[in-house]
Amino acid sequence: MGGELAPEAGDEAAIGGAAGGSAVDDLEYVKEKCDLEAFPADFEAVAAKATVLNVMGNKITQVPASIGSLSLLVELNVSENQLSVLCPEIGRLVALQVLDVSDNKLTALEDFLGM
């Protein structure tokens, strides 16, 4: 069974284990649809061992540079927020396989992708 991270009061989404009840040994940090305007202050410490970070459906305007320290992160979901740019530190996430930035205010990804 996957490890667990303690949820904060008001969290609607499950934390710990893989989605769908799979036996995959993933840690998830989920703050989905919580009306957040920024990443939670504790996200870096709590999500340090997470493989999935999901903050979709909030009002977040920027991804903090410290996101680059989450070396185990495989999936990052920042969809349905208010992002207009992505920080270059996302490029340091060497294990990252899924990056969902849909439904934000991004106008171009060329600079981020080095194009």
C-alpha cells in the first residue's frame, strides 16, 4: 500500500496511494479545488517524497521556483488555474512524465520549451 501524507482540514481529495485504488506505491499531494491563490506554504516539505502533485482547479497565479527540488515528481497537474507563465525550474524535474497545464492563461510555451 502507498505511503500517506496527512491532509489539511478542508481537503476534498484523497491523499496517499495511487488514483483508482491501484496498488502502485505512489505518494500523492492533492489540493484540488480548494480556492488556493498560491501553493500551500507546506507543499515543499510535505510533497518532498510525492510522485504526484495535483493542485488543479484553484486560482494559483504562479508555480514557485522551489518546485524544482521535488526530484521524485512524476506527475504535476496545475490545470484550471490562473498561470500566465511557467517557471523554468519545472525543467529540473527529471522524473516528470506528465505535466498538465491546460485551462490556464498561458499564451506561449516556446520560451519554456527553449524554442
